[in-house]
Amino acid sequence: MACHWCEISASILGFAGAALLSVDAIYGSRRVLQEEGKNAAREGAEKHKGTLVDPHKSQPIQGESGVKIWFAKRSQKWNRLGFLLMTAGFLVDLMGKW
């Protein structure tokens, strides 16, 4: 007899991981607009001899590449979590079928 809690857990973990990855994909165009706004703010700050600062780490964001890296790291965090949840779901599913 199969382990029912394993099958239910696998489905929940797989769905949660897929949902996180889907949300990141759906809001991709919004992130592009946010990145453009962040670049405009950075340019304005540089024009007035100021710097754009990461609100979470209080570190300056330097140049256009710095803005791209900041957005990539933010997106990467959610993608890793989604991938880990899906992987955990597959592992629990395998354990349930063992």
C-alpha cells in the first residue's frame, strides 16, 4: 500500500514550487518596468551627486549593471525556493513509491 501522506505532501510541495516559478514568470514584464524606473532614479541621483542605495542592505547600487544584478538577485531568491520545493516534492513522491 502506498504512503498516502507522501503522495499528498509531494503534490503540495510540487504545486507550491510551480506556483512560485509561475508567479515570477508572469510578473516578468512588471520587473522590466521596475528596472527602468530604478535606472531613472539612479541616473537622477547621479545627476545630483547622490547614490542609489539598496533598501535592504544599505549598500550603494553602482551603474546600470548594478541595477540589473540587484533585480537578478531578487528574482533568483524566489526561483531557488520554487526549485527546492519542486525537488522536495519529487523526492517525497519517490519515497512514497519505494
